[in-house]
Amino acid sequence: MKGVNMKVEIIEKTENPLFKRAEVKFKADHAGEPTPKRLDVRAQLANQLGVAAELIVIEKMASTHGRQMASGIARAYSSREQLEGLEPKFLLQRDMPKEAKPEAEKPPDKAEKPKEEMKAKPEKPKEEKVEKPKEKPKEEKAEVKEKPSKEADGGKES
């Protein structure tokens, strides 16, 4: 079994009577192994706290680069109703085993939907537009006024 060498240590435990839960900060020493799975950590926390593993939610868990130590935050509830009422659904799904996770229904792709709609609509016959050649208006040449040259002025500069 993986995670045998992992040791979970509770650093701080705070009771929150308003939400009927215990908030826990922990460290998991996983020397020589990759970051432990949430299910393994949750099982060891449940053992230490004396609560069922289903009532524990791991909010955050991360390993520090270069160290074989993961730290995190978890919450242990007194009842399933309290847990489901307070925790976001994504955290509940994240802590479930892969076999128990429901398949999330994916919305239909946006690219496929227009194609189906286009097939259902009858196509209108396209009207052919015939472009008539445009006649260019005849432009009269404007008379170009020439500037008087220096020679015409008698070589005087103004």
C-alpha cells in the first residue's frame, strides 16, 4: 500500500462551535514518495481526530519544492448535513474516490449546435446579383494654370 511511510502531524486544531466543525492545519511527511493522495491523508486525519473519513474535507494541500513535506488545511464536521450545507460542491467531489465521482454532464459544444440548426432550416434559394458595369463619368480636363517663370518676370526675384 502506498503512503505507508507517510506521517500526518496535526499542527493546529481549532474548534468552531458555530459551524459544528474542527479546523485543522496539518503537515504530511512523505519522505521518498510523491505528494500523498488526499484520500490517504484524509484517512490518517480521521484516525487521529476520531471522526469518520467522510466527514473530513481537505481544503488545501501542497508540497514545498525540494522538500518531502506537504502542508494543508482540513475541516472535520460533526454531521454529513452540516458538511454538505457549508462546503462547496467542488471540494466534496475533489475528496471523493474516482469510482464514486459522478460523471459531470458536459454541455453540448457550441461548434456543433449551429451545424445542427443549419441542417434543420430549409435553405432559401440564393438570388444572383448581376453587377452592371459602371460607366466612368467623362471628366473635362481642367485647364492648368502655369506659374509665371522667372524669365517672364525679367529675371527679378520677389
